[in-house]
Amino acid sequence: MSKEWKAPDKVTQKMTRDGAVAENLTTGETSSISERPQEENYSAPAGAAAEKVVQHIGAEIERHAAKGAEKKALDAAQPKTHSSRLQFSEAERATPDLQKAIKKSDTAADRLDKARAAIPKQTKIKKERVFDEAKGKAKTRLAFEKTDKPPNGKLRHNPLSRPAQELDAAVHGKIYEVEKENVGVESGHRIELVGEKAGGMTTRAVKRGIRSHKLKPYRAAAAAEKKAAKANADFLYQKALHDNPALAHSNPISRFWQKQRIKKQYAKALKTGGKVKKTAEATAKAAKKTAQETKRATFFVVRHWKGCLIVGGIAFIVLLFFGGLSSCSLFGGNSGSGLIASSYLSEDADITGAESAYVAMEAELQDMLDNIESEYPGYDEYRVTADEIEHDPYVLISILSAWHEGVFTLDEAQSTLEMLFDKQYILTVTEEVEVRYRTETRTDSEGNEYDVEVAYNYYILNVDLENFNLSHVPVYIMGEEQLSMYAMYMSSLGNRPDLFPQSGYISKYYENPPADYEIPPAYLEDEQFARLIEEAEKYVGFPYVWGGSSPETSFDCSGFVSYVLTNSGLYNTGRLGAQGLYNISTRVSNPQPGDLVFFTGTYDTPGVSHVGIYVGEDGDGSPVMLHCGDPIQYAKLDTSYWQSHFYAYGRLHYN
């Protein structure tokens, strides 16, 4: 029996994602011929996948809901604008000691609300992301929001302005070169210059007026906000005194720094976004904290005596001058609070930066004077009369410290520096025209030469720079409290003689303080003179403060003499100047202790410029006076300086 023949299976090989496989084309079977392991099926069943999708959607819905709730809570906790209105309890409003401060706070808040409402508004489109929980979808929608319109501070620069200015300068330069040859051209050119200058000034004035009008609501709001903050801080201070009666009996320096700390705590709370009604909790502790920090500062000086040796020595001098003066509230108090109150508290970088900025402004002014011909071209003659450009750095920093209530930064001080500079340096520029004649040789029709006198205009520019003296400025810009702090800083130079060792005040206040002088006992047998000197010697060492007339503000020369005469009970002069004191005196040639001595020309003013109290002769026969120099001190009258300025002795008829 023969076997049935069977065709062999046809096998082919191919590569798949699972590796190389052999496929039997006859039977359709496949077998792996690769060593690569087969991929496993990790996919979940259809039911598990659906459950996973539902869980994911639920988690997403919960996440969006939580995010929305968090955003709403954040918006509720942080209002769009900080309110400046304090919330007062019924007990506070019923307290008589607080009612005045509450009324001022409410009034200031009402004015602030009115000022803010007057600021122009603008509508802004805002995008909001909203999640629809029912549909499980998120969408974006637009919302309209009313906000304050910001002031327009952009500078629009005309690109053609600079070439036009250069062309104009070139044209005028050419006319300057030839105008002397023709009086008509010169006159016309001068009229043109005046017209251009007047037109430019008018245009700038109109633009400034328009901009000032547009910015008026913003200035009013800023001023109202400042007044509201001050009124609120005053209430918090009064509340702190009411809640802590012992603080009301502290010395004036401590009370001043308590009030400053409360103001700073209040400002800090607003700046960080806190609500005003919560600031009372922070500021109520300010007064107590001030006392604690005063003690802590004193202990610090004791522990670090080597590092504070200079400061301690200065404090000793200040206390030596003023510690026993019971009538002087300005320089009283314990050593710790006195040291803190009389010290510069700003950062060294801000102090030296302010001084450098002022020096740079002075250098720019000097450069302008040195190049006055290029600043004002076209004149035949320039007459410049200028005082010396200078200031003392301690005067500047003491003014800034008092003006900014103890602490300033360089940015905060910039506008103050400009204000002080404008008051110290007064620049006056005037034009003067003289008609002069020059001889010109001309030729007549027959060819004969002859001379003729021709009139022409001779243009003179008068430039006058007055240095008003920076130390004279404080009395014109400060109230009594600020002037008192300025006097305090000047008495100690901020307890920082290391800052500006080149200052003349270092030698006057520290290296060569006022020398002791003992009046011969024979002179003190006169009861009236003894009363006068007893009052006057209380203030030896006080700094010279232009316009000062009391221990709180310190003194100038006439303020010192007027105060001593009045408060000794000998002669109620009121507040008189040096010339006024001379006018009520009888001129004498044989002075007696208690007479006044007058001088002229000690600074640029007509008439009598300085006054002191004559106290008799010393053991060497030299006449001596007690006067408010810099600082208040005894001085001999036979020096070359006082002899050159001496005017007269005067006698008052005491009560």
C-alpha cells in the first residue's frame, strides 16, 4: 500500500512588535522565533476604565471648587483699597479724653472719601475663570470693573525738537556775529529773542497749568490721605495715653518717641495691607515697647562700651551741658532717652547719600556760574556777584532728621533737598542796557573822510547769587516741635562726630567746647546783675539756632538776650531783634555789668546785627560778654574780630 503524498507546509518569517515570528501559511499558525519576551496586556477591563474616568472628573470638580472658595476667601480678607477710617467702639466715643481725636479722625476720613471719589475713573475688562460643576467644564468670561484712572505721566518727546533747537541756535549765532555792524539788525534781533522767550514761557506755563489742573484730584487725594493717617495716628496715641496713664507723666523726649513709634506702626500696618481697625492692637503696645527699647539701648551701650566710647563721651558732654537745667524741657530726661533722641537714626548710606546729593547740586550751580557766558550768550559784559557756595553737613542732616521726624531714606529726602536748595541759594539774573557811543570814520560824496559819534546799545547781564545760609532756613519752614528736634540734633551733632570730621562744628562743640568762666564775686553783689546771670548761665552750651527764642527751640543772639531779660524779671522786652534791643537802650560809654553790647556787620544785614550781655572785666582786665555765639558762651571783647565789629554799649532801666 502506498502512502498518500502530502505537500509540505509553506512557512514564512516576519517581524512584528513582539519580535520575529514564523507563520505557517497553510495552517495559519504562528510561532515566536525571537528571544524578546512577549508584551503583556495591562489594559483594564472596560468597566474599570469607566470608573477611573468618573473618579478623575470628580477630583477635578472638587479641585476647582476648592480653588474658587479659596479665591473668594482671599478677596474677602484683602479689600481692593485700604480704608483709612477707624472703627470706634461705643465706649471709646463716650470717653471725653478721646472725643476730640475721634472727631478729627472721622472728619479726615470723610474728606478722604470725598477726595477719592473725585479721582477720574476708568472701566477695565477683567477675565474670570469659572467652573460649571454640573457640566464639569471650565470657561472664561469677561467682567467690567471700575478703577481709578492713573495720572498721565508719560513724556511725549518730539523727535524733531532737537534738530530744530540746533538750527535755531546756529541761526542766532550767525546773527550775533554781524548784528554789531547794524543797529537796526541788532534791535530787531533783540526784539525777536524777547518774543521767542516770552512765547516759550507762555507755552510752558499753559502746559504746566493744564497738567496741574488734571493732577489736582490726585494731589487732593494724596493730601487727604496724609491728613487722615495723621489724625488716626493721633487718636491711637491719645488712646495709648488713656489706657496707660503712667505714660502721660514721662518726659517730653519719651513722649515724642512714643508718638513717632505709634505713627510708624500705623503706617506699617497700612502698607502691608492690613485693615485700619486692626492697627489699634499693634499700636497700643507701641508706647510700652518704646520704654523697653530705651532700657535695652542703655544696656547695650554698657555691654559694648568700647564700641560706644565716642557716643558715650558725647552723651556725657551733652548731659554735662544740659543735665542740670531744670527749666529746659528740650534737653531733659534720662540719659538713655536723651541719647536716643539726640542721635541720627537714619542709615549711614542714606545720611552720606543725602550729603553727596546736596554737594552735587552745589557743584552744578558752581559750574553754571563758571560758564555763564555759554548759559546766556550774546551779552557784551557779564557781571557776576556771588556768595560762596557752601553748607555744613551737620546742619543739613539735622534739618532732614527733624523734618522727617527722626528717620529718612535718600528717596524720601530728595524732594526736601531740592526745597532746601531753593531756599538757601537765591539766584537773580537781570539784563541792563546802556547807550554808548563809538567813533566811526565815514566818507562823503567827494571822497573826504570824517569821524562821527554813533550810538549803540551795550548789553550787560547782572548775575547775583545769595547764599542765605542753610542754618537760617529751619525757622522759616518748621514748627516749634520740629525746630526743637533740630536744636537737639545740632546740640549733639547726632552723636556722630565721625560722619563729617571736616565740619567746623566738631572743633566748636567737641574739641573746643565753651570754656568755663567765673564772674568776679564783686560784680555779683549787685542783686539785679546776679539775677540776670543766674538765668543766663542756665543755657551756656546751647546751640545757635537762627530765630530761636526759647529753651525748647534754643536761641539766636537777640532771642537769648530777650528771653533772659524777660524771664529774670528785670525787663519784659518780649521778642526783639538786635536792632530793637538797641532802640530801647540808652547808649553809654562807661559800661557796667548787666549792660548790653552791640555789633554791626557780623552778617549781611543793615543796622545792629549782634548783641550780648556785658559781664565786666576778667582778672587780666579784658572786657567779657556772655552771648549766643555758636554755642552760647563767654567771649572776650578785645579780640580783633569783636573790635572790628563793635558798635556801642547800651543800658536798660531795669524794673
